[in-house]
Amino acid sequence: MPSSNQGWPEDFGFQLGGNGPSYILSVEEGSSAHLAGLQAGDQVLEIEGHNVSTLGPQAVIAIAQTQKNIPPSIGVVSRIQQVLLPFKST
């Protein structure tokens, strides 16, 4: 586990993207982000209780890197769509 948040998010095993809102682009298998349940496609809503739901990645990263908790808590909502196919009995 890193000793600071200066390398967040890469040092914790994930990457951000988007133009506001920010999304998880990728999660490294076995990383602390992966173990915490983050998934590619998740939208970032909060960092340590601060609403970041409309911010782009650089702003979210800047906020996360200044937090005292290592790693900072992150609130996300899954944006991965599930497709349900109708069941037909034959």
C-alpha cells in the first residue's frame, strides 16, 4: 500500500477518464482498487464525502491527492448496463 496519495489513482491500481463526470477506465486485477470492488465503468460520485460527481478527472485527482486518509474513500455508482433477455418457453 502506498504511503501517500500523491500517486492516486495509478498507485492504487486504477485509472480515471471522462470529461465531467469522471469514470473508472480500468482496474488492475489484484490491486487495492480491485479488492475494494471498483470496476471499469463506475462513475465517481464522492471523494471523502466531497461531491465530485460533475468534475473531470484532473479535478478529482487533485482533491484525492490532498486527503489525509490513505487511500481516500471513494463513492461510485455502477454504470455498467445489464441486458436481460426475455425467457421463452418452447
